[in-house]
Amino acid sequence: MDPHDAHEDAGALGSVAAARAEYTTGGLVEADLLPDPIAMFRRWYDDAHAAGLHEPNAMVVATVSADFAPSARLVLLKGVSDEGFVFYTNTGSRKGTELAGNPRIALLFPWHPLERQVRVDGTARLLPRAEVDAYFAVRPRGSQLGAWASHQSRVVSGRDELAAAYADAEARYADVDVPTPEEWGGYLVHPEAVEFWQGRPGRMHDRLVYRRTAGDGEDGWQTERLAP
């Protein structure tokens, strides 16, 4: 390596190590919490949306392979209910294959401009086909065709192969509605723990987590504070 390049790399790494900001936007105390994490999530999501954050529904989805190798990627949240969090994807993708073998999953909503994060630990299950078809039907047509053209996570020879597959899908469905590909589906993430993280000065961040409890045939939630 050229010594000059080494110096530049060291300088870049040094600036990364020194990069920091003091978190002073606000705090989170136990009295702020709503009775359940879904309601609390909706409140914070509304805050993120009102603040004009770019794609506040973007979330990191983390899964684990059969040989315990973790992987993570950004996916868009497409629904929230009392049961959990919904997203759609190609079930033959890496995430889909890993969830088929191990339904444990983690989600992360990185709302950094608000100095907030939400972390979700839970399990994922496939949505009923009728729900998948209903959502696919309202997707933009270009996205529908892309779902047919791309076998997500598979190796391709190059961009030309993808362009040809897209053109083929356009021709095949030129005058008809685009049906849902068999391998395209959706997941409901059933949360077991949901953590709300708020930045604080001195790195003394607030971390309040809901954990699911079971009793008398009905689930409930308990809350705990974690050290930052």
C-alpha cells in the first residue's frame, strides 16, 4: 500500500472514531409509557412522520441462518396491528429462507433525527394468502412486474439479465392485471420484547423495554429500564 493511502485511511478512520453528537432532544421516563408497546410504537411513529423523516417505516430486519450466521437488511414496514408488525418480501430470498428454518427475528427502527430507536424481538409467521394477494394488488404496477422479474437474492449474470426478465414480465402481462408470484409473500412479526430508546446527554440514554408475560390464558406486558 502507498504510504500516502495508508495515511488517508488512518485519517478517515480517525474522523469516524471522533464523530459524536450530544443527545439533548428529550428524555423518556416510565410515566411516558402507554399500557402496551403497539400503542407506544404508534405514538412514536406518528412523531417520526410528523417530523418529516424520510421513510419512517424503514426498518432493519435481522435473521439468522441454519449455521447461526446473522444477516440484516432494510425493509419497509407495511402494517401494524395489535398482533404485531407486517412486511412483504420474496419468501425465497435469504431472509425468507432463514425465517423458514428459524422464525426468530429482530427489527430496528432508526429514527436518528429524533434521537430515538425502537427495537423489536419476536417471531415471524407467514401471512394468509388472501392478505398477501390483497396487498400485492394495490402495489404500483412497476413493483408488481419487478416481483416477477427478480428472484430475490439469487445470483444473476448481470444487469442485462434483470432487464430482460423485466421486459418479459411486461410483455406477459401487457393487457391484464399482474398476479401475485407464488414465492412472494408477507410476514407478521409477533413481538416478545419491544424497546424504546431515547438519547440523553453524557450517553446516559433512556432504554425502556416491554416484555411479554403470560398468565390466566392472556398475554400482558411488563416494563423494565435497561442501563445504557
